[in-house]
Amino acid sequence: MINGSTALAIIPARGGSKGLADKNILPLCGKPLINWTIEKAKRSNYLDRIIVSTDSPKIARIAMKEGAEAPFLRPSELASDQSPTFDAVKHCLEYLKTTEAQTYDYVVLLEPTSPLREDDDIDRMLENLDAHTQEFDAIVSVGEIDEHPSIVKRIDGLKIVPFYSAIPQTTRRQDNQPAYFPYGVAYIIRTETLLKEKTFYPERTTFFIIKPYQNYEIDDMYGFLCAERIMKHEWRLP
């Protein structure tokens, strides 16, 4: 709880993955991938509950052993490659309201494929949003990227052309304003706003800039290997 407002952490972790089999429980630096997210969530001073939404009994067992809750298995129709994260979060909120009569002021979405969180990232984001509730309803973690939109291309037949020609075309990164990409360190939003606008990017959204080494997500083996090496380097892991 933060200043009287309750905060629910939801970790979406379905069992299937085309890019990397069983990625959410793949051993990363000696622990299942999802455990790194649960561990950081448990260090928060403000989270009231940590719930893993999964369709996999195996993932549920691992999550509960690490200290998270897995009070239900997500329906298969909400666990496909095409299933929006919003639908899984809405299902979790409806389950808690229906079965426990529990509601929460904030939803804190933590993606297990973004394990490079610092210990205080979640709390700093919650503090930032809670301090600016008159201006913002959500906060998103973003990292500055090198692949600027002005340089990105697309394929048009046999030609390569600007991906978005309306942006002034440059070749040097330093000629551009910084560009940012949303990484899954955390998406925090007022529950009322989430259910109303059905997105983690509502009209009134602010940002939290993460460090360059955190700009990695695990979607395939290359991302996994990068994250593993970064964790060993940054956190002095064996």
C-alpha cells in the first residue's frame, strides 16, 4: 500500500512460447526466469499482493514456491500468442473481485521477460505516479534506444525505403532527439483507468527512464544470452 492506495502486482507467464521453449522458467543464472521478477516484487515496500497469471501448472508451482500467488489457471483462450495482455490482466482482476471481493487501486504489470530490474525500480515508479495523480494515471518504464525511427527502414518490393518518411531522415544518431522504447520493467496504472481505456498507455501516461543495461527483453535465445551475461557483469553473479 502506498499513501492509502493498494497495489496489485500481476506477472503474466503463459506456458507456450514459439521463440524460446519454456522461457518463463528457463534457468537464468541459477534460477527460473520468472523467479527474478518475483524476487524483485517481494522487495517492494508497497505491493500488497503478487499474483502470477499462467495457464501452466508447472509455472504456477514454481511461482508459489518462490513466494508469489497463483490462485487460478488462466483459460487457454487467454494464453495464446495472439492473446492481449490486457485480457489476461482483466481476467485476474475479475477473478479477485468475484471470488474474494477484492479490488486494488493500482495494477503493477511485471513482465518476467524483463528480469533486469533494480531493487527500487518498482517503488520509485509507484512513488512517482502516486505523487502526480492529479496529472497522470499511468507510468511506463522506457529506455533510450540507438535504433532511431529516422534511420529505420522497411522493404518495398526490391527497394529499401524509410520506414516512416514523415520523419526527417538522418544518418547520425547525434542529429536526432532521443527516442525511447517501452521495456517491461514495469507498467503501473490506476485500475479504474485501465478498465476504462483498456490499455496500459492511457491518455495521461508519464515515464520512468531505466538504465541502458536494462534495455533487454528475453524473447529468444539471443536475448536470453545477452541478459545472462549482463546480469553476471552488472550484479557480479557467478
